[in-house]
Amino acid sequence: MSERKILFCLIAHYQRILVSAGDQSKSKPSISLLASLPPGVVNTKSIPMEHHMLFYDSSEGGLNIVCMADKETPRIHSVCVSFLQDVKKRFLDEYRHLYQQSSVNGLADFSRIIEQRMDFWSNPQSNTIDRVQDKIERTKGIMVDNIEKAIERQENIDVLVERTYELENQSQVFKQTSNQVKNQMWWKNKKMMCILICVVLVIIIILIVVLLAIFGVFSDIH
């Protein structure tokens, strides 16, 4: 096996280190970098040192992955970025719903996978077929994720359409109910008008009878 070029790696939830692997004597710069990362910022970046390079990948949900590599590593940027993406995918496949609640070093079992990927990406030229296969697997995983998201979006659209139909039906029921209430109020107003007219007519008749009585019209008739 060739000399390992990726020397150290850690995975953390914000500043809480969940697992680390590699040469622990090289851990201090990575831990210092982790402590300086602003929370909630999604970014992938490299930081040069005298003999080494630090790389980090910050994702949504506070997942931070930091690695240190030998500065003389061929194609160091592409190798380390690919390493970070590879490790992140494998980590999320295992612990997507667990890592945010995990304690310090609570996912130490994953260090074996990190060690394997450090060896793999430290000598990519000797693993050309495996590297291509790995890219195919990662691409397939991305495609599956995209398909699942598309299906989820379609389900959301279906739910939205169903709710639209429900709202349309509710609006029809409301319209019918409002028309019924309107008709009932119209008839009620008509009845009240008729009653009022009858009352007025009765009052007028009573007044006429009273006036006729006052002027002796009924006396003259007798």
C-alpha cells in the first residue's frame, strides 16, 4: 500500500466531534478550524498550511467534515473534495437521522469506513476502476435522490390539486347556502312588509271609524 496522503479526518455536528480517524497527532489544526467555522454556513473550502492543506465541507443541519492532507498530494484539491463528498454520502446513508442527537465520539464505529476511504483516495491512480465505479455509485445515488424528490414533489402537487378541488366544492356549498339564506331573508322581508302594511291598514281603518264616530256619522244613520 502506498503512503497515505490524507492524514486525518473528523466529522462533527457543529463543534461536537462525532468521529475521527487517521493520525491523531495531526488533529489539532482540524479541531481549531472546526471551532472557527460559523454555524449554519453551507460551504466547501481549502486552507493552506506550511506542509499540509486543510479542507472542510459544511452542510445543512450543522454537519461539518474536516480533513488534512499532505500538501504534495497530486491533484490535492480534486482528491480531497471527492474524499469529503464520498465520506459525507456514506456517513449520511448510515446516520442521516441519528447524528444530530449523537454524543461526542458517539459514532466512532464509522472511523473504520473513514480509514478505508482515506486509503482509497490517497492512491487514486491505483484504483482507477474502483474510483470510476465509486463515481457511478455516487451518481446513481444522486439520481435516486432526485427521483425520490420528484416523486415527493408530485405527491405534493397531487395533495395541492386535491385541496383545490375541496376548496372548490366548499365554495360551491357556500354559494348554495348563501343563496338559500338570501332567499329566506327575501321572503322574510316580504312577510314583514305584508304584516306592516296590514297593521297600517288596520290602524287607518280604526282611525276612520273613530273620526266618523266623533263627527256623529253613525248617530245620523240611526
